[in-house]
Amino acid sequence: MSNIEQTLSIIKPDAVERNLAEKIKEKILENKLIIKNQKKIQITREEAAEFYKVHQTKPFYDKLCNYLSSGPIVVMILEGENAIAVNRKIMGATDPEQADDGTIRKEFGISIDKNSVHGSDSGDNAKKEIQFFFN
Ligand code: GDP
């Protein structure tokens, strides 16, 4: 049975800054996901804090919010068969050093902080995150 989903993807400041957005989009498209909507924006510190609210008790929360709001990002709605899991797979592990070969984070990530991409991790979060950026 088909399971067409939408998920939210973000190309983070470190990747936009290094002009990697097109290369990252190629990897997404190669994996049979389509980009339904996209925009290049810069969010405020407050918006980043809202977006990453689930991490507010973590020691890295402050740094994370400062980072996501530090420069332009590309936010995208991806759509396709099992889009949430497929996107997580092509992103690779949170820490680029732990990521599998061929994944975006392995190829382009600099560190666990500057790991080039974000992707929704569940159906509920995908809906919330898409709504957050494309309402
Ligand atoms: P993701 O879904 O793979 O992006 O990981 P999470 O949702 O758990 O975390 C969100 C972001 O916070 C990650 O992409 C990392 O940039 C950052 N992060 C997560 N865990 C750590 C950590 O242990 N240390 C630091 N410095 N950053 C982290």
C-alpha cells in the first residue's frame, strides 16, 4: 500500500553559507522525494527557540537556537513515499562522525552543531513543523 507523506527539511546556516543547498537538493531528488514548496529565510532567535522548544532543557539548547538564527536557511516541504523515514535516512546520524557513508551529514556536516540539515522525525512533528514555516 502506498504511504505518501510530507516532511519538513531545513538546510541549516553552515550549508547555505557554503553554497551546498543545490547539492543537498540533488540528494533529496535522487531519493524520489519531491520539493513541494521551499523558501530561503532567516529566522529570529525567538523563532528558533520556539522551533526547538522540545530541547529547552538540554545543555546545548542556547547554542542551538543561536546557531539556527545565525544566517539564512532553506526550509522545504518534501513529499513522497515514506518521506519522513527516507529523509531521515539520507540525512544520516545527528553527529556527522557517526553518519553512514553517502549521507548528507557524512558528506557535508562539520560537527554535531553544524550538521547541515534538519528533518522531521515523526508524522506529528512533520505536521507541526510544516505549519510552523508554511502557515
Ligand atoms: P536531529 O533530529 O538528528 O537533528 O537531532 P535532535 O532533534 O536530537 O537535535 C536537534 C539538533 O540539536 C541536532 O541536529 C544537533 O545539531 C543538536 N544536538 C543534538 N544533540 C546534541 C548534543 O548532544 N550536543 C550538541 N552540541 N548538539 C546536539
